[in-house]
Amino acid sequence: MKQAIIYTRFSPRPNPADCHSCEFQEQKCRDYCDLHGMDVLAAYQDKSLSGKRANNRPGLQQALVHVCREKGVLVVYSLARLARSTKNAIELSETLAKQQADLAIVTQSVDTSTAMGRAFFKIMAVIAELERETTGERTKAKLLQMQKEGFKVTAEPRYGWKVDPNDPHRVVKDSREQGIVELIMRYHKQGLNYAQIGRELVRIGLHPRGDAWYAMTIKRIIDKNL
């Protein structure tokens, strides 16, 4: 009988339907192990941790050490619970393979104990990353459109704008800051660098929202208004 180590990760989402608890994932993994004749030795989890990196998740590290020691099968509910990038997913798969351990993904029906399973896993990793990037691009475009339409999309409105006193969900132009933005853009066209623009603003008595006119602050304003 194959020895299985279960790994789950929970990452809260605004829509509850988009995330499953570690308990839900673990039960699905146990059902999978029962169906495929695997003996579950342990279950590890990471709660409220990003999946972008593997080395900052103690539960995953413990699961990897355990499954490699047993030369067993790491069972996860979905690819997204294991890794958030193709590179990271493949690196984890190769680490397991070097230690004669395998990977099983319940929702994608992946089993890397076969050549076909390993190939399918890599294809799924690429597709999953493409879907995430596409979703990110759509979200960014939507936020930019909402911003253009005057909706508040960040905790603090970008420089040159302020919260509408009549509607906290919308923003309106801040006449003082808009004048400073125009001046910054004029200095930029004249060839002044970010630090020079900041010093010039201080010289004429124009102060930022924060402590100082940092170069990155000036750059961000210019990028948003090109």
C-alpha cells in the first residue's frame, strides 16, 4: 500500500465560494486516498498564507520532508493549493521525483508516478498560471476603468484626487493637487529628474501628502499622468 502525506492550504477570498477550508480539502484528499488504496500517514496545513512561494510555508516544508522520507505520495486538493507559478510547481515536482516520491492532485486527477502523469502535470501548471495572469489583467483593466469613471478603488485616492464629500465611494479632482501635478509634468517635459523635481517643489513651497517628495512619489505621479 502506498504511503500518503496530505497537504492543504487555506487562503481567504472575498467570495466564500472561491475558497475551501483546510478541513474540506483534507477530507477530499482522504476520500481520494481511500479510493486509490493509499494509507494516510499525516496531514499538514498552512492557513492564511500566500502560495506564491514554497519556502515561507512551514506546513508545506514539513509535508515535503515527511513524504520524501517515506518515498510516498504528496496528496493535495488542487494545484492552486500547492503552487502559484509554473516554475514553483515544477520545482516541487522535481524535488519529489529526486527523492522517489510522487504527487497526486485530486481535482486535476494528476498522478506523477507515471510518465503521462508527469507530462500532464506540467501542462496543467502552465494552464493554471496562464489563467491567473489573465484574471489579473482583467482585474487591473476593470479597476482602471472604474478609476476613470470616478470610483474609489484604493484606500487613499491617487495624487490629484480626493474622496467626493457627497459620495464616499467616488473620487473628484483636488484642485490644489491637480495644479501640482501639472507643474510636475511640466518639469518632467523640461528634462528634470525625479529628485530635481522634488527639490524644486520644496523650493517654491509646495508640499506632498507625506513627509517628503520622494523620487518614487514623483515617478508614480508622472507614470499615472502620461
